[in-house]
Amino acid sequence: MAYYHVCEYCGSNLDPNEKCDCQKQEQNQEQKSEQKEINAKRALAS
């Protein structure tokens, strides 16, 4: 009998009632990439 479940997105083994934060981490990574792109454009513009 397994006392864990698997995240359907990344495959991590999670404890009962534990929620995986892989989707949140991915979203944060995208935001950081977008911010770097914006900063690079600003640097070229000045």
C-alpha cells in the first residue's frame, strides 16, 4: 500500500495531502526570463 501520490506534471513522489509546487516554480522562472528580457531591451535603448 503506497502512502504517497505522484505529481501528474513532473512525476515527483509527494506525501499525502502535499501539493507539488512545480507549476509555481515554472511560472516564476518564466517571469524571471521575461524580466531579464525587458532589462536587456532597456539597456540597449539607453
